[in-house]
Amino acid sequence: MKEIAAKEVQQALEQGQAIKLIDVREVNEVASGHIPGIIHIPLGLLEFRLHELKKNEPYIMVCRSSARSAQATQYLADRGFDVTNMLGGMLAWEGEVQ
């Protein structure tokens, strides 16, 4: 499974790189604070929303601590998607939050 540090994601966003982040936390968790520009797909709905994702685009998966995003990363990778898990999740995030 591919992994990336939260700091690396933050630096890429600050440099203006177009990154597609998928936050797999629950609605109430995302409402309490999230990285600007995320795609919100709760983990439990991921299998039902696969049609919204493109296999030829890279995605970075995010959750609270990186456990659920690791599950989502593995699930999507097994189905041929280009996905990377953000280590430490929102607990490790030091960048902007909406």
C-alpha cells in the first residue's frame, strides 16, 4: 500500500498542486473540520460510490488517524485505483482546516 505523510500532502497543497483527497470519515467528523477541497465519501458508502471515481486519477485517502483510510486505500487499490493513504490522518494534519 502506498503511503504519504500528512506534512507532504500539506506542502503539495501549499505549492498549488492539484491533489484529490477523499475523506472517509463520518459526516459529523467532517463537519467538525476538514482539509479544504476534499471529496467526502464515508467509508461505509465507498463501494456504492465507486462510479464517481476514475481509475486513471490518483487519490489520497484521509480519515481521523489513518486506520479507516488504510482500509479504503486497500479496497480501492484491489479494484485498480491509484490510491495512497495519508499517514496519521487528521490527527497529524497541521495545515488549513475548514
